[in-house]
Amino acid sequence: PAAPVTVIGLGSMGQAVAAAFLKGGHPTTIWNRTAAKGRDLVARGAVLAHSPADAVRAGGLVVVCVLDREAAQGILGPVEAELAGRSLTVLTSLSPEEAEEMAQWAAERNISFLGGAIMATPDLIGDPEAASILYAGSHTVLREYRPALELLGATTYLGDSAARASLLETGLLASMYAMFAGFYHGTALVGTDGVTAEEFTALAVPWLKAMTTFLPGQAEIIDAGDYTTDQQSLEFNKGGLDHIIRISEARGIATDVMRPMAALVDRQVERGHGADSVARLVEGIRYPEA
Ligand code: NDP
């Protein structure tokens, strides 16, 4: 039989999580500060608990998906006695330090803690092609409740250091934001000649997909720490970036997005690394002063 689960926190994400458990046939107990948000889930078979303590006692796995660390700790602190000996998964977004502290807090109370970072929006929960959740912390919790957790999305375990999921999430988000920023710049630039965002996007999507195929090669160079190359040197890329900035300025658009990248390249070139691979930029980020 499907393991019982409890979902605490029924904002847009918590509701999607609880709905996925229900759809997968798991007996699901729910609790939310504002109880009315559980109405639809109750209609689909969820049991609304009257207090966090009742909610914890009802479930096998306790899943918390409230706004932030303060909210999570505010709910969990008072029910630590009920949580002792149980499995807890916190899907609330935490910083690596917060995740580590929460894991420590749980360990001191004999609570098995698994942190999760949701790489998806609520509407994608339940689709393993689109939703991915990174987990770190207790492997036992993940193994025991894997069938339930896999209902939420693709499930990746990153090891027993609880900070790891949030750290990797942050790295992925950084990659995403910089990519979006480049897309916005490109859209504004081509727009100076009336090209619509839609037309541009039709070209940008296959282009960006193709460019991601270079990442594994770059990763190899970075991990080996050997940046000697006969292609895609920093000097070559400096020319490319200067070109983008010149054309952008000539068309009167802002260059805020492109300048930090150009500055990183300049710094490496000034330090005599112009012939090295552009992947050396990671060193300029790792060691801002070097
Ligand atoms: P919502 O704003 O929709 O919901 C917030 C939830 O937190 C509600 O259940 C709310 O209760 C509860 N809450 C807030 N403050 C308190 C408090 N002091 N005490 C008790 N409960 C509290 O947020 P989401 O559901 O979107 O997000 C939940 C978590 O999921 C966040 O950490 C978010 O970063 C993460 N996440 C969300 C994504 C998204 O796209 N939405 C994507 C990836 C991660 P009440 O209903 O009573 O206000």
C-alpha cells in the first residue's frame, strides 16, 4: 500500500505537492495556517488536520512546504516531540546555511531530515520530464519514500550534506538568470530594427540549445585546470564582446548585461591569459583578486 504522507503548507507549491501525492494514491494529511486553502484537496480525499501536531502524528513522511525558514521553524519547533523518530522532508527554499542548521536541529532531536530544492513551478509538479527536485540529507528517508517523492518530479540525490541541494539549486538559478539576461539583451538589440521578440526567439531557442552542447567540454577543461587551447581563446571572445557592446551603444540600448562579462574577459586578458580558453573566466570568478 502507498505510504501515508503529510503536507504542511498549502501555498501554490504545497497544494501541487499534496495533489500529486493524492493522485498517486497516498493517504494524505494536510495542514495550513489558513485552513481554507485545503478545501479542494479535502474534496479530492485529503484529511485536514486541526493542528501541526495532529498532522505530524497522522503521516508517515512529513513534507513541509511553507514560505521560508522562519515559517518552517515556527511550525516545526513546537512539534519537535511529535517529530522525534519520524522522517521529515523540507521543500521550502533554504540557503545552504539554513539547510545545514535545520539538518543539525533535526539530528539533535532524532528526526531524519531530507532537504529538497524544487526546480519547477507548481504547474509542472507531477511531470518528471519538466519538474526536477534535488535532495540532500538522509538517504534512508529518500529510499523509504522514493515512490511518493517520485510522483512530484525527477528525483536526484546529492549526498548526505543537507546544504548540497540548496547550493546546487543556487548554481542552477545563477546559470538561468545569466542566460535570460543575454536573451533580453538580444531581444532589445534586434528590436532596434523592428524584429519581434517572437521572431528572435525562434532563432534563439535552437541556438542556445546548441550552445549548451559545449558545456561538458568546458567542464572538462575547468576540472582539469588546464586552460591552454587553440580555439575560443579569451582574446577571441574579447573581440566578440566588444563588438556586441559597440553595436548596442550605436543603437542606443543599455549595455548593463554585457559589460560584466566583458569586464571579466578584460581582467583575464590584462593578466596575460589572452591565449587561454574562455573557460578560464571561472577562475576570475573564483578568485576575484587574482
Ligand atoms: P506561497 O506564497 O504560495 O505560500 C506560502 C505558504 O507558506 C502558505 O502555505 C502560507 O500559509 C505559509 N506561510 C507563510 N508564512 C507562514 C508563517 N509565518 N507561518 C505558517 N505558515 C506560513 O508560496 P509557494 O507555495 O509558492 O512556495 C512555498 C515554498 O516553495 C517556498 O520556499 C518557495 O521558495 C518554494 N518554491 C516555490 C516555487 C514556485 O514556483 N512557487 C518554485 C520552487 C520552490 P498561509 O496560506 O496561511 O498564508
